[in-house]
Amino acid sequence: MQVSFPDADNARLANLCGVLDENLRQIETALNVNIARRGEVFHVTGPDARVGQAARLIKDFYQRARKPLDIDDIQLALVEIAHKPTAAEAESDMPVLMTRRAGLHGRTARQNQYIRQVQEHDITFGIGPAGTGKTYLAVACAVDALERDLVKRIVLVRPAVEAGERLGFLPGDLTQKVDPYLRPLYDALYDLMGFDRATRAFERQVIEIAPLAFMRGRTLNHAFIILDEAQNSTPEQMKMFLTRIGFGSKAVVTGDVTQIDLARGVKSGLIEAREVLKAVRGIAFTEFQNEDVVRHPLVARIIEAYDSFARREA
């Protein structure tokens, strides 16, 4: 297929293509097509459906290219074109979260469903592969609830399970030892609230981060509680966590059942909870798929390749 821009603006073409045609290479990698450019004419070859998508992207990017396009613009657009909503979905209300990032919303239909379920249920499970936004959107929902004064504090919980490294070899006291395991939660908070504001919230204990083992015996009222990496909890720990929820609280449990770091023979609390609680009214489950990955376009293809390999091995 040929895409051309008669009387094209050379500056806009340069912004569209990127340095050394890097933007075009991103489209090629994500959609598995080939793009050859001569001046303002683009020749796209590959599978018919993908060629059409690539042609639409090139035209869309050209309209946006009044200023240079950064890599985030390209990669988010590549995710969104794969999840173009139907007319009915486009007309429905898309939940928007009140955070430092204005207009934050889900990038796929399943992510928007996940946000709605978190808002409408007291306990929500988000299960799926890396890069699907499980943790980030859960933290965003927590910040949104705090901003709207629906909760008084945020409690972020994670099991400190060794994944090939020994905690004892890390310097510092116990809190400092588990801190690296909680870093993804810090990163999400700093992005959604800003570093200074998040730091003040930690100092006032409006936001608390705790290892899962420290939750025993507590009851949390008027809090938004997130259990991240829940696949590394045991059934006993999962039951203990779910029974910590008090009045006016919400809980979100996230995890990837394909990345379990528990000792061989130890059952994952997340897998058991999915079976035990699937019919309990008031608890929602969102099962993310590979197509919900919102990272570098190669991430989804890497996950698919590993899944295909595992099926062949099985």
C-alpha cells in the first residue's frame, strides 16, 4: 500500500519519521510490516490487515507532527490502535481518574472495566501478565479516592519473597531490606502525585507501605489497601490480608500467576483465592490478557512467545 502527502511540509515529515526514521521502525516492529520511504511517499508491505493499520497510523501521525513526536506518543498510539473501541464503547462513559496526570484513563477496554470495578466494589482482583497496568491503575484509583476524600489513607502491601536473591545479604535493617521490593509502588506514587507531595504524605502517614507479614492483627478502616505481587502470598497470608479490611475501606489485589517465586510445593494464595472467591457477591475479578499490555510494543510479543513456548513444552 502506498501513502503519500502531496505538497508535504518537510519539517512535519521529519517529525513524523523521527531521528533516523526511528518512529517508522517502531511502527514496523509493533505491526510486523515493512515501511520504505522516498520523500513524501511511503510504501507499506505486509499482512493486509496490518498494512491498513500502519497506513492509518502514518496519516494520523502526520496530522500530529506539527511538533516532534516523542517515543511515548508513538508507543501509546500503537497500543490504542490495537484496542480501537467499538461505537458502543466509545459512547459509554470512560472512567477518568483525578491524579497529577490530567485525564488519566484506561488504554484498553479491559483496563477501563478494571477501573470501574475498583470504583464499584469493595474488593477487586486484577490478574494478568506484566505491563497490563494492574498495579499502576490500582495506585491511580487509590490516589483518586484520596483526592475525592473517599478514604483517609492509602496502604500499599507487598510480600517480601526472595526471587533468587537472599534478603540477608542486603544492607540495613528489615525495612531497608524490603524497600527494593516495594520500589514499583513508590514509582507509581511519585508519578501520580509528584515527589514532594508523596513525600509529605509518607511523613504524615497518609500513605503507608508495609510488607505483607506485618499486616497480621491489624484492622484498616477508611483506607484504600493494595496488595501487589499477590501471586507470592500463601493461602494463609491471602486470607489474613482479606480479613484486615474494615469499615469504609477498599482493597485491590494484583498479581501475575505466571511469575510465582514461592518455594516449590507451596501453593499461591492468589490462585486459591480466585477459585474460592469467584462466586462471592461484592468481589470483582479482572483477568488481563496479553493484548492489554501497555508497554513497549515488543513486550506483548515477548509474552506471547513465552506462552507459545510453554504450550509446546507442555
